[in-house]
Amino acid sequence: MTEFKPLVFSGVQPTGNLHLGNYLGAIRKFVALQENNDCIYCVVDLHALTAQLVHEDMATQIRSITAAFLAAGIDPKKHIVFNQSQVPQHAELAWIFNCVARIGWMNRMTQFKDKAGKDREQASLGLYAYPSLMAADILVYRATHVPVGEDQKQHLELARDIAMKFNMDFNEKIRPTGLGIDIKVGEEPVHAYFPMVEPLIDGPAPRVMSLKDGTKKMSKSDPSDLSRINLMDDQDAISKKIRKAKTDPDALPGEVDGLKGRPEADNLVGIFAALADKSKADVLSEFGGQQFSVFKPALIDLAVEVLAPINAEMRRLMEDPGHIDAVLRDGGERARTRAEKTMNEVRDIIGFVR
Ligand code: TYM
């Protein structure tokens, strides 16, 4: 083997409503990547316990993320769609990674600091170890490419650090198995079992910002619903939220450079570009010199055109939970087979008796 087999993996948490940030930063990319790649997309329900333990509507939330995947165009027959808790190997590999990752590495995770807030002593151990489970999600399939929004970048760097430390520490045990590929770390030859995952963060909207404040990320937890477009919003809500979105008084610039220092304009142009599968430069060549009174109605039309069919299909799918559960069960079974193969190899590398 000279290279790891390309494999795309990504996950979305079943917590709160999906919004345009999740769609443009992640799900829309998942759909595009299916064309030329083997893909595994996961509803990460174990992650959902880290910030809040009891969820009254856990099953509905899991089904609703699955419905969004399917409605957006993910093909669960050609690829794999499942929920994490159906594949216990994720949690098993995460335990091993807890023993690989260093506390110093975890202490640098900014998302933990943000989510734990001031009362860090009261945060769950799961919230702290969360990035280690995320690394296991990816590496239990030895996936090579991970489409995510920019907020997940640091977690993917940690996944690379974990993979590298495992590869180095177990090198003498991996080498005789021939299960890895030969890479060089500096001058040192390493027979790597786990790949160095590549984050796929590119595109015009890697970080979709709040519609009310272009310096804050669009987020499920923002108290103002006007700050985000939810995938379940109807046409009227989408239209109202874009009309009320914060802007500045100037016309749109003709060049991308002109968006510097104009976070709200930059955000809306990025959203338009991502929805239209264009670059920001393309959008500005069309709308440069125009006022928001012209740009916003065009953005509303485009957003409705893209999101309304997804919204309608999600609603239709949610009426048949039995079908969604069958998709997850089928995906879970296929994922488990692959994950168990990796775990057997990992058990052998470590030296567990089986
Ligand atoms: P989650 O559930 O918070 O978000 C799902 C995806 O949406 C992206 N995203 C955004 N992208 C652009 N702009 C935004 N405002 C925005 N908000 C969210 C996120 O970057 C993510 O790609 N830890 C992950 C889930 C996870 C995972 C994994 C991802 C668990 N295991 C393994 C990849 C691989 C999370 O909480 O995403």
C-alpha cells in the first residue's frame, strides 16, 4: 500500500435545529463529495451528551438530522448514513485515544473553554474528552478527508496529533503487521497505521456569521432566532430574516478586497456565493456597485429556491420515522463491519488477547 485509500467522514450533532451554517459549512459539502468519493456521514448522538445529559427528544433530533442529510441529497445506499451509538467501536477507540492524547493538548481546545464557560469544574468529563471521541469517529474508519466548518479546525488538528502519536509510539508493533503505509516524520521513517486527516474547510462560507452581528458565528445557541436561518424555516421566515439582517449603508464593492472591515456584507456575499456554487468574486462581479436593497431580494430568492425543497423533503421524511430508522440501522450495520476490522487490527497492534 503506498497511500491511504481516500475516504470521507463527517458528523453532525443532534442538538437543536440545523441552521444555514451547518448546511453551507458541512452538509452541502457532504452532498458534493459523494460524487467522487466513498463517504460516511454520522449523526453523532454520543457527542450530544457532553453538554447536556438528558434530552427529552433525542430520537426526534437524531431522525431530524438524518432527514436533513437525505433531503439535502445524500444517498444512503451508495454511501453510509448512521448514528454513532449504533457503532460501539467509536467509544472503544476513543478510550484508547484518551490514553494517547495529553492533558496539555486538551487544555488548549478553545471550544471546550467556550462551552464550559466560567464554571469549568461543573463541565462533564465527556465535554473535555469530546475531541478524542471525534478523532475516534474519523480514525475508526481510517478516513482521510473531513468536510467541516472552520470552527472544527482545531479539533481536526488534534486528531492528527493523536494519529501521529499512536503511529510513533506503536511503530515497532505496526511495522511487522504491514498494515500501514511508510511515511517520513522529519528524517525518521514511520509505518503509519492511522492517516493524517485532511480538513476540507474551503469554499466561500467556511464560517457563516450571525445575521445580526457579522463578527459572531451563526449558532444554534444564539438566543435571537433572527440571527440564523434554520433549515426548517418557511419562506416567510427566510425572507423576513434576510430583510432584517444587519448591513452597512454602502453599496457592495466590485472586488473581494472591498469586503475587508465590512463583516455583515462579507457574510451575506459569502452566503450568496455558497448557495449559488460560485465564488465571492463572481457574486461581486454581478452585484458590485449595487445597494443592499437590490442584493437582499436576490439573496432571498436564491435562499428560498435552494432551501424550500430541502425543507419540504425533511417534513415529508419526518412523517415516516420507520423509514429513517431503517436507513440508520442499515448504515449502522455496514459501518460496524468496517469499524470492527479497524478495531481488531488496533487490538492486535496493542497486544490485547482476542
Ligand atoms: P456541529 O454539530 O456543531 O456542526 C455540524 C457542522 O456544521 C459546521 N458549522 C458551521 N459551518 C459554518 N458556519 C457556521 N456558523 C457553522 N456552525 C456549525 C460545523 O463546523 C460542523 O462541520 N464536533 C462536531 C461534530 C463531529 C464531527 C466528528 C465532525 C463529531 N465527530 C467527526 C467531523 C468529524 C460538531 O459539534 O459539529
